Amino acid sequence: MSDTGLRGRAAIVTGGASGLGRAVALRLAREGADVCIMSLSRRKVEMVDGEVKYFAPVGEIEETQNAIGALGVRCIGLDGDISVAADVKRMVFSTVEAFGRLDILVNNAATNVVHPVLDHDDDAWKRVIDVNLFGPYLCVRAALPHLIENGWGRIVSIGSTNAHVGTATYSAYAASKHGLLGFNRSLALEVAAHNITANTISPGMIETPSAELHIAKWAEARGISYEAMREEFVADYPQKRFIQPEEIADLVVYLCREEAKAVNGEDIKITTGAMF
């Protein structure tokens, strides 16, 4: 475990049980931070029409919690929904109660609905906005008093290339990520005087369970194999590969370090060079 100034810090990673969230949580733990992860499990979720999202089983939340703890830091794992204010309050309260402080918030949890605007289900469209935009707002609002009290804080939100471009049948997702970018840029101006930074990271396709579900859905719609669809997606990236979760996690850790204190209100794309 290297000492980069995160030892003794306390972090929250939403959607931290699997995929990118898990990689971020483990990376923060390796740098010495105590970590709270909260993910919405399959046991609790009620999926809406057209929703394409990997939800971790309860056992995966526990397994990730144990893996983080094995790195020599403290970890708590919660099953909850960031779009529900009561769950967010419980997450922040549990973190401060367990670790005595809160320093870092990583807004990673998200969902997606794939459907044309025509005949789009209203509840499904609203769910994406609730999770991807309203949820981070709830998390930030609950965490801010603790960061301000510390006189130090880092907020990193995971955006998407869809924060900059549109994609057919992804209107709710693109709207939510455009909104998240604007929210974080405004937030950065509000918190700068408190030695708090707020940044977004906008990746292309990441090698995660959710990405596999999206490729499978596109393949089904096109009537081609999963492998052929994957090859088409990969061809859009100059390095002819998808991004690994650990590559995003490394950037999250940098943004949480003291030497990144001047990086504020930024959106950093990770696309292997693709001009999305």
C-alpha cells in the first residue's frame, strides 16, 4: 500500500460492488482510504421497461467488502438506491459513524434505458434521470457538510462520452450525463473556497458486466452475434480495445490526491483517442 496522502481518508463509492465501482473502491483502499460502498442489489431492484444494467447480487456486495477489508483498511457495504434520499442519508451517516469522517465522494452508480423517444415509458425515462442526475445531487448534498467541516474534499463523478454527444435510443442516458456535467461544473465553483474539488471523468466503453449487456442488446437488435457486435464497437476506438476499469480508477485516485488540488470543474475524457 503506497502512501499518497489518502491514508486516513474516508471515501464513499456508489455502485461500488461491481464493475468500475469495484475497481475504484479497491484502488482507493490500496492507497490507504477507508471505503464505504453502496450498490442496489438484484434483490431490491425493480427494473423498468428497456433498462439495461448489471445489478450485483447481495453476495457480490459482501465479497467486494471483504476484498477491500483484506487490504488492511476498514470497509462497509450497503444495499441501497442513490435516488432515494433515505438511503443516501443512511450511507453518509454509516460512513461517518464507522470512520469518524468523510473526505471523498465518487458518484459512480448509474443506470440506462435503451428505447426510442417515440412511445418511451415515462417512468423508465424518469428513472434514468433519478439515478444518474438526481442521485449524485442527493449524495453531494448529504456529503458536503462533512467535507466543508474538514476544510478538504474530493468529489469525482463518472460521466460518459454521452455527456458530449447523443446516441439514438439513449436519450434519457445522454440527457442525464449532460446534466451531470453541468451540475459538477456549477458545484466546483461553489465549493472551491472550501478546498474541495469537483470533477467528472467521461469514459468510452469500459470492460464491465453492464457493457456486455449493452453489446448483447445491440447484437440482438441487429440480428448478429455478440462477437461480431463487439468487434464493431471495438473498431470505433483507435487502440482497438475497450477501457479497463483500473485505468479509470487510477485517474480517480490522482484526482483525490493533494497534488491535484488545482484540477477543479474539469471533465476528463478517456476514450483511447476516439473523438466522441
